[in-house]
Amino acid sequence: MVKHHLYQMRAELLGFEPKIWRTFTINGEKTLAQLGYTLIAMFKMKSSHLFEFMQEIEDAKAGKTKLRYTLQEDEYPDLMDDICLDVFTWKLHNCLDEKRDHLLFRYDLGCDWEILVTVEEASYEEMSIRGLPRLKDGAGYGIIEDIGGVGGLAEYYQVYQNGPAEERESYRRWLGELPDLNYFYFAECDIFLSDQIRVSKQAYEEGFL
């Protein structure tokens, strides 16, 4: 049996209460693009916006350097302080180690959803990677696409909890059934995870950009 890098990760939506998070396992041979598709699937995103990863590394000589792993090359690289890299070619085990144990995932740069992805456990051993990535646990519904980022999500949450009937009806006309942000549908998310990852991959790699 072949040896593989294996990571147990925790992903948490930043800036929103109550916490919305997921824990999952994924093998290190996956690219950052594949990690992105996994996060999109787990947090109920619709694969309709650009995404990127941010990472800050520190070197004794060079100091702190910001890395951006993106879907597209920057049009004006000379104006950016960050080093821009390709999500389709960088693999997890190439950008994660004991000193670099987290990544910031950004989705829909207009609404600017941010998810902090942290390595909880890492190993390198003989194993089967069939069925990975695999969801382990979580809390909270996910995001609501095009609602205006965490600010809009917080406004919706307040209305859903105890807002006036006319405001709830306004959301209902837009969304149909009103999602309960407190509830985590583990079985649904787990069963359809691989299918949703496949849909996301098609969206970004077969004509989205």
C-alpha cells in the first residue's frame, strides 16, 4: 500500500456568530483547487464566484511574505505585494507543514466570505485514500449566496430568530424555504459531498472562467 499525507482539518466561517464550522479529512496529494471545491460543497456555496487562498509565511532572512493561490493570473502583478500562485498546481503537502498549518479561503471577493482552514492533525502513512475527502463533524447551516457577506447573513439571522413577519416574508419571497442557520444537516452534507465536489470542479474547470 502506498504512503500518503493525511490531514484532519477544521474550517470555520469568520466574523459570524453562532459559529459555522466543519471538520474533515483530506489527503495531501489534493490540489488547493480541490480543497476549494470541498469547502464550497460543505458550506453550501454555489460555485458561482471566484475564490482564492491566502497564506503568510515567515523566513528568517526575507521576513513575512504573503502568498495568494488564485484561479487566474493577476493582470497587474507589479502592483501587488503578494506572490501569486496557481491553485490548480499547488498540492496541500507542498504548502502545509509544522510551521504553515493554516490557510485563509476567500470566496466571492465582492461579499468577501472568509473561512479559516486549520490543520488539526497530520500524518504520513500507508493508507487507502478512497472516499476522501470525508466529512467528520460540523455546526451551522452554511452561507446564503449573494446575501451580502457575513453582515447580510447576520441581518438574516436576526430576522429569522425574532424579526417582524413582513421582513421574514420578504426573505421567503427571495429564498423560498427559510434556512435555519443553527442547524447542520450532517447526513445530507455527507451523502452528497462527492457529488457537490464534482459539480464544483466542472463549474471552475469546464467553462466558468
